[in-house]
Amino acid sequence: MADIGIDVCGIRFPNPFVLASGPPGTNAKVIKRSFSLGWGGIVCKTISLDNSKVINVVPRYGKLKSRHEGHEVIGFQNIELISDRPFDVWLEELADCKEAHPDNVLIASIMEEYREEAWQEIIERTQETGVDAFELNLSCPHGLPERKMGAAMGENPEIVEEIVRWAKKYSKIPVWAKMTPNITDPKAPALAAVSAGADGISAINTILCIIGVNLKTLRPMPTVEGYSEPGGYSGPAVRPIALRHVMEIGRACPGVPVSGMGGVETAEDALQFLLLGASTVQVCTGAMLRGYEIISELCEGLVALMDEHGFDTVEEMVGKSLPFFDTHAGLVAKQQEAKRAKAGTTNRDGMWQGDIAKETQSLVGD
Ligand SMILES: Cc1cc2nc3c(=O)[nH]c(=O)nc-3n(C[C@H](O)[C@H](O)[C@H](O)COP(=O)(O)O)c2cc1C
């Protein structure tokens, strides 16, 4: 039977499935329960030094449901901030989780203001709890950017480089940088993080969105005292976008572990992230909507898929589909070459008659 454990940054993950930062890692109780259920790793809800600045609103979630029978949730919006629980309580709980589950991987998601002393303090105090790695939240798209944090940092490669450099200066454990998808070129901040010494890249955080407008009240949702703000989109609808970001980062940063996420609910979803370069796969909305117990389906499903394709280890699958991307011009050249080989004939200019005819039609059509 296939082995689904994997070594990443010198840390042994019993399986590549990691609960992503968010409600699934909101306190020690749920973290310990999730480890017992079989999650290989957990990234805790993002913590910061001063929770008094973190004030959440209600409601803070919105759902986009399928129009078809079953009406399952296809997209999920949140305007939730980072953890509003005190830093000292978090330190005790992280130490407690690690003591109770030494063989599972606990990653501390951290976020701070744009000051080196703040990052130094949060890193030095958090790593004393025994957590295995840090994930720098440079990507929360709502609320925090108003304080010049989260995605306000992650969308600027120079700031990403500076923060990762600070983190690496004080951290004795691996540092992953979590990327925002709300940019045009995902490679730029990822490369900046890697050049500053990041040990891994996590992608993606949520995509800025508006889940809809309530057609009775004509107010945007989620509606807080009649008003709303753009929030972060997650769940199955974002998976194709997340796969593209992971692919771009995987190709741009060979050899750097990527932790992929966005809309994963099944082993089939997860395998696609692995094939596009992720070595661990994170799940947030899938666990919120379908329950933390999906971990057994994910592990069993991955073993079955590996057996079907003849893979013995997860490492063998990582990035397996990456070589099969090309530019558009590259696809055109490959297709022309294939057609040429099939037809075995070319005209004097090296173009076949069939191509000329199609090109003319498409010019007319356009
Ligand atoms: C309600 C909610 C809260 C979240 N909070 C955090 C957070 O505190 N820190 C963070 O880095 N990402 C946070 N995320 C983003 C997720 O970790 C993940 O990047 C994103 O939701 C995409 O994965 P998914 O489709 O599996 O949810 C949150 C997501 C949701 C839905």
C-alpha cells in the first residue's frame, strides 16, 4: 500500500493534509480533536500580539449555493479577522497541543504590524511553545489591510522580502509565507519571499469578492447593520484559480515546498494540487462545511489514487504535471507539429493547406 507520509522542510507529516488557518484551528480543543481524527498538520488561526485591536462583526459569512438540486455550497465569503483571542492564551494552548500530539505538525500562523520589533517578539515568544513551523499571514484580504497588514504586505514584493527577512532572522524553525491571490502575477511576491530565505510558500489565501446583494433589502451581503465590505472568497469555486497560482509558484520556485489550498474537499481535488507542485495540501472551507471527519476520506482516497497510478510515495507525485504547461505559441507549435506528422505533407512555405484554410476562417470569424 502507498505511503502517504511526506518530509517537508525536515518535518515529517504523517499525511499531506493540513487544516488551513481559519475556524478549524481556532483553539486547543479543536486542534487536539483534529489531530486525533488524523489530520497530518494544522495551521492555527492567525495570531497577533495585541488581540484588543481585533474586533469581529456578525454576520461574517456568506454562501453561494448551486442553482441545481441539492443546492450545495459552491462558494463561501468571510469577513472574519484574525484570532481575537489573547496572545498569552494562545502560547499556553500551542504548547499544550504540541505536548499532547508530538508527532503531528503544528504550524503557527502569525501576523504583525510593519515593525521589525513586533515580528521579533511574536516569533521569539511563539517558537518557545514548540510549534514546528511558522506561516506568515501576508495575505488576509479584508479588515487587516486597513491597518496596513495582511494582503497590504503580501501584494508588495519589497515588503514581503523585508518581513520574511525579519522572520528568518529570529526564527529557529521553518518559515512559510502565505500568498495573496489578489494580484496579477503570483510569482513576484513568492520569488521575493524565497529570495529572503522563506523555507516554503503557502497559496492561496481568499479572493476578494462580494457574495451578492439581498434582493429584498437591496443591501450587499453579508449585511452588518445595513452595510457590507468586500470579503474573502473560498470553497470549490476558487479551486481552478488556486491551482493556477500553485502551478505558477511551483514553476517559478523549483525545489521550494509549496503548501497548496483553495476549494479542496476530496482526495481527487488534493491530488491535483500535488501534481501541480504542492507537497502539502491545506483545507479550510471543506472542513467547515463537510466536517473535520473528511480526513479519513481524504487519506483513503489518496491511497486509492496512488495505487491506481502506481505511485509509492507522495514525493513521486509532487509536480508531476508541471512540465506539461507551455505558452500559447508553444501549444500552437506543438499542434502544428502533430498535424504535420499526421498529414505527412507540407506546402512550400512549411504550412499545411488545412491550417491555411482554418486561419482564414478564424480571421473571417473574428
Ligand atoms: C472563515 C475563514 C477564516 C479564515 N481565517 C484565516 C486566517 O485567520 N488566517 C489565514 O491565513 N487564512 C485564513 N483563511 C483562509 C484559509 O486559510 C484559506 O487560505 C482559504 O480559505 C482557501 O482555502 P479553502 O477554500 O479550503 O477554504 C480563512 C478562511 C475562512 C473561510
